Amino acid sequence: MAAGTPPTEWRGPLTALEGPAVVVGQVGRDLVLNIDRLPRGGRSTAVRRRREVLGGKGANQGLATVQLGCPVALVGVLGDDPAGDLVLAQAVSDGLWVSGVVRRPDAATALLVDLVEPGGVRRLLEDVPGPTLLTPADVAAADPLLRRARAVLLQLQQPGDAVRAALQRAPRGALTVADGAPPDEETRDALLASVHVLRADEAEAAMWVGGELDGLRDVRAAARELCAAGPRVVSLAAGEEGDLTVWREPGGQVREQLVPLLGQDPVDPTGAGDSVVAALTVALLRGADPRTAAWEAGAAAALTVSRLGGRPRLSPAEVARLAEEGRSRV
């Protein structure tokens, strides 16, 4: 891995910036279907429960961030179809700022179908038309939001040129957070040189370091490698072990915290990572240390996967309670 130039240390809490956290990423419609099992070819199966909600990783991160107490503006793309009308209305109802959401003419709004079987077994079908991906021009149109953001959350399923455009517009002093795998080498290098917080699951982390990860030992090595390359805080999913967070103290010491999977067995794992990103962001913005932020992120994920669908339903008090319960058992 070629090391980037580490960004200026972000120490929080931020008080000078009064704007919202800006989430740059996917906005769409989620269709969640709870079934007993997938049917065999030529057969059918009954749907036990069905939910149709505002979705997409960007929207889920934004909603979780709002629920945890930080105002959010979305930067994303919807089609100009009826589904886009419904999604936009839901976002407004949820308290999200939507002036940065583009309506693309003659495009269909992204649709994500979440098939959930008993035991939390999930299969995801994604229909994300190319026109619903962000462009640098879309990001430029959201410049007034980005220039006054207290935090910029970059969801890396978007094209690299749009991610870099958003990163370049983040104000000095804002917390920058990246989630996912790097879209390309140029974007990877730009992110390592600039972002303060990096979040990835195991598959995405393997793409960051250029090799497969097998178990906690490999996850730990990857997190430390990434933290040394630039980001101050790195949070990686570690499978059944939980989530590993590694960070650099202002003096340069490297610390880590493994947070085990909290709560009960998951009903639906969709949205766990999005709630981790939101909770890390909000905790760091209010000045919490990375260890506390890691426990709150684990609690937020546990609460999200306890319900069907990736749409979060979080409260600061409930997150704090579950985080404290988890810490007291370690």
C-alpha cells in the first residue's frame, strides 16, 4: 500500500461550523420482503411481511445521523418518476434536507429488494440505473451545502470523480468520513490523504489493502495499515468477532477497541454498517473519544439489525444504554 499524506489531525468537537452533516451517496427505494425460504424454480412462496421505505446507503446513513441528533443534508440522485416523488416526500418527512437531491429526467429511481429468510439470512437485489449515480456536476450544484458542512460522509458506491469532487469541497475543519471500498486508485489515494474516518466491511477492507482477510488477525493488520496511511480512525467489520476500531491519538500512539456483536441475534443484517457510520460520526462530532464512539457504533448497529429492513430507528438514549451494557460485560 502506498501511504498517503495523513490529514491534519481532527480533534473535535466542532463548534465553528453550524451547517448540517452532508451525506453524499445513494438515495432510493427499499422493498423488504420477509419470506420463509426462496422458492425452487417454477415455484412460488408467500411473503410474510413487506415494507416499502426510503432506502439506499446514503439515505440510511442520513436518517440514522438525524435520529442521533445531528441535522443532515442529502446529496444524491432520484429519477423523475412517481417512486422518486414518494422517496423525496419520505425524506422530507424524516427531517432530512433535500436541496442537494437531484431529480434526473427520464431516469428510474434506484430500487433495492431485500429478501430476508429466518435467522437473518439476507439476499439483496439492486437495480441502480447509471443515471442515478452522482456526477461532479451534481456535487458542484450542492456546493453551498458542502462548504458549510460540519461533517461530510462519503458513500463509496458512487463514481470516483464525484467522490473526489465532494472531498475537495469539504471545508477545512469539517469531519470527513468514507464508507465502503475505493472506486479507483486515484480516489483511493485522495481518500487516504484526506479523510479522518474510514469504515469498511471485510470484503471492502480487502480491496483497500489488496489482499483477502481471514479472521481477526488479518482485520487488525489491515486496520493498522490503513490508519498508518492517513485516516485517524479506521473501523472494520470483523465477522462474528464484531467490529474493530483502530485510531491514532494526537501524540501518535495507536489504540484499538474490539466491540463484540451486541444485542440479540439479528433479524435482518441490512443497514448495520450504515448505523455504524452514523454513530461514529455523531459521537466524534460531540467530542467523544474513539473508544466511546466505537461502542456506540456497535450499539447502533445492534439496534438496527433487530428489525426487518435497513431503515434505522435509533435514539441517543437507547444507543448509550446498550453501549454501556456492552462495555460493562468486557
